[in-house]
Amino acid sequence: MEAEKLEETVPQLSGDEIKAVVESLLFVSDKPLPLSAITDVLAEVGKETVKEALAKLKEDYAFRRGVMLEEIAGGYQLRTHPAHAPWIKRLVKVRPVRLSQAALEVLAIVAYRQPITRAGIEHIRGVDCGGTLRGLLERQLVRIIGKVEEPGRPILYGTSKHFLEAFGLKELADLPTLKEFQELTPEESAQLQIIRPLSDEEMADHPVEGDFMGEGE
Amino acid sequence: MFVEPSASYRVKLEHFEGPLDLLLYLIKKNELDICEVSLTRIADQYLHYVNTMELLNLEIAGEFILVAATLMLMKSRALLPSEASDLTEEEDDLESPAELIRRLLLYKKYKDGALQLRERNTLFDKVFLRGSEDPILASLKEAAPTLELSIFVLLEAFQKILQKTPLSTVHEIQGENITLGQRIKQIYTQLQAAKDLPFEALFAGVKSRSLVVVTFLAILEMSRLALLRIYQNESFKTIHLESLTQTQGEGYDRVQGLLAEEEKNFTYGGDT
């Protein structure tokens, strides 16, 4: 393997040591750490070895531990176990991130239908969403990803990388698929636009990273 | 039911649920399926809610009225022998019954999507990171939402209390008029002492309908000002109000500010 070739020229790291180094890297990062960042640092070992180390680490953390190793927003991150939330909340006074029902609905629509205009969101909810959308932009869960090339040039919204982090998602395709309704006749359901996870190509068209205005395609 | 704008206080609910939400709420409450027939069955209930919102002078979106009109149309159609008319089917608006049902189903799908998001292990609520402070949240001035249940659940509780209150006891006593700010101050004091109160407790001994209305508006406004949190432990169970101000001073300043502003601008004028 490629990794073995490299190991001849650098200090040797045992499998356990690699795992430990990866763990320390994860510990110091405050953002999900992409695989590429880890392999860059651990240049002396191959990508496959790093992946193996991550998998082992994940296993180590899987049972009776306070933290878990999770794949979030295209990277790896150490997060506390959900079951321990009550005790953590006693220790650290954090403001709850709970979103209002309206905000969650707008967020769900944006997440599943992106890129979407404000009018598109309001069409589904049947009510004005301006304030709610502004709140989501402020919280950086939603971001502007472009404009439609038509009169008025309406703004297109999509979810941000922070959205994936906040909801513990690896990528957009990780969103649960939405159920269709049983009561619908085939004709009726054909009328409805079916929701599906975005394909890789579509994901590439609407990257979740970057800051503003993914214009000019 | 219209209230003179000058004599009213308009409570703005920024993140208000829409007419489709109300319909789905009623469908669920009545254990119905979404289809044209069942929609006509809840038409009256829907109108009752819209009337309540008007009584409270809440800012209701025009869409609520539009849906009300569609429901009435559906109801009248159900009563009359059917005459094939495809005219309405083509409109891409909430005005056509077919479109309304289609939109309702579409909306339901994303509402379920929102539910799925809510159930996830969200950051800084269920799972935490080292350091555990969300830089984005920390930079925001806006507080977390304090209305933790559907506005329609709250409206329903209000309707029940209103029903128990006699329509009009002889003559409305002039001296009984109380401004929204004054009522907020009363509730604030009450809540400071008790920390947590059932919703109904604030209506105990309230005999006039106008005071019921003012009390309800006060609760909504206090929720908006993050003075209290409105929550329910389980659906269809007691609604609770919890004081959100730890120290006496913090919330008191906000209440005093409200009273001062009120003196400048408006007074809530008696029965509607």
C-alpha cells in the first residue's frame, strides 16, 4: 500500500498512535474536521489508514462514553451524547436553540426545496414568511445562494453549512425522506411535486459552503 | 366585528401560523382525513377561529379570509345538487377547493419535515461541543421563541374561557377599564410571586369579556417581550405560563417602559 511506502521515510506510527493523533486533532478543532484536513496533517500515513483510524475511533466512542464521533457537514466532530444533555445544561448555561414552529417549517421547506424563492416558500405555507426567513438568515441557518434571472430578480435561498451542523447532518442527502400521503390517488400524487433527496449533481450545483451569492452559473 | 383602530391595541405576532396550519389543526383535532367532505365539516369551526382572531384584533393575514371564502363555497356546493363547473379548478390560488386540498397536502408534507427536524439531536439543545457556546446565537439579540405551542391551541383555550364569561353583565362598568400595560404589570407581579401558573389561573375571577380579552392580549404581548414562556407538557393538557425574568429589575424595566409608551400612544377602550 501507498501508506507503507511513505512510512519508510518518516517516524513510524503504530495503528493505535495514529488513532490517538486523529483523536487529538478532533479534540482541538472547533469545527467539523474534513477528512482532507486530517490526511494533510498526517501526510506520512495514507488516506485509507486515516479512514481506518477514524472508524476504530468511532467504535471506541460508541459504547458508554460521554462523547461520540460523528460525521457532520462533510467532516468529523466530537459531540456529547444526547442522553447527557440534562446534566450538561446544569453545568453550562446555554441559550436554547429551539426554533418556533413557523421557523422550523420555513427551514424544512428551504432544506427540501432549495434553491427556492420567498414566494415559493409562501406558496407552500399560505402565509407571509418574511420575518421568519429574516430570523433564519440571522441565525445563519439559511443563506442567499443566488438570484433568478427573471423580472424582479427574486433571491434564491438555500440552507447553510451551519444548518447541517445544527441538525447533525452529514450532508443534504442525509435529510430524512418525506412521506407521501396514502389517501392520494395516483393521479393526485402525480400532481404533487415529489420530494426526494438531492442527487450529487444537484448538490454540486448548489454547494452548501461559501458565503454569499452563488451567482453566475 | 370591527374595533376602532384608535381605541385598540394591535398585538403583532411575528411568526404567525397561517390558514393552512389552522385547517390541519382542526382536521387533526376532529380526527378527519383531508378530503373535500371533511373540510366542509370543519368550515364553521374555522370561521369561529377567524372570528376570535378578529375579536382579539390580531393581525390576520388576508389569506385567512380567502380560505374562509373557499370553505363557504365548498360548503354551499355540498348542500346544492352538483353542477359540473370546472371554472374554479384552473385557478392557482387558495380560492379553488381542489387547489386548497392540493396545497393542504403539500403543506402537510413539509410540516412533517419540520417535525423530523425538531426530533433531531440539535446542537446546543441535545448535543454539545467543547466550549459549548454557539457564536452565532451569542451574537443575536433576539431571544428564543417563548410561545412553545401552536397559537391555535392558545386561541382554543381563550375561546373556552370566553364561553364561560357572561356576554354582558347589565352594563359595562366604566371604571373597570384597564389598559393592556396595566394588565401586563398585574400579571407580571403575579408571575413573579408564583414563577409558574396555569393559563386559567389568570382568568380566575375575571367577570367581564373585555378583561378576558385584555388578559389574553397581555399574555401574548408578554410572550413577545420574552417576559414569560407559554408551554404545554403534553398535547391537550394544561397550558402553563412560566416567568422568564429571574431578577426583579430586568423585567420590571421592560414593563415600566411599556406603560410609559402606552401613556403616550393609546388606551385600550373597553368592550369591543
